[in-house]
Amino acid sequence: MNKKDRKVEPGDGLRSLKSTMLFRAVNYELYIRPNKMVMMFGAIAIFSCVGYIIYMRYNSNNAKYYSAITSDGSVEFKKKTSKWTV
């Protein structure tokens, strides 16, 4: 049975429609089957990056020192002080 002679059935999705090679090349993910291993790797990578960013933001807020640039251009670490405490 030739691909052109095949009858379109519900649930076939975009693979059954006539389209150009440019459309298929640009929208590659619409025409391939999902790969569960690649999806799991991507999900783990995204959640790891988000977790690392959250971890870094949490630790930077609790830091006792901050970096300040002096008038001569050098970087100096200063201890955090509050103007409200005496």
C-alpha cells in the first residue's frame, strides 16, 4: 500500500496531512515519535538547573559578606551591616 493511497483516519495527526519539506524540517518535533529517554534526561536537566539556581539564591541571601568595588576599581569584601542596628 502506497503512502498516497492510504486513507486518513482520525488520530493520525499531522503525519497524515500534506505538507512541504520545509515545514517538516522547521517543525521536526511534530513528525517524530516521542523518545522517553530524551524526555527524562531533559526533565532531570531542567529540574537540576532550577534547583541549583534556587540553592544559589538561598545561599546568597544568607551571606555575611558582599563584594564591593572601591573607587580605584578593586573588589573588596565587606561585612553586611544594617543601618537599623546600633
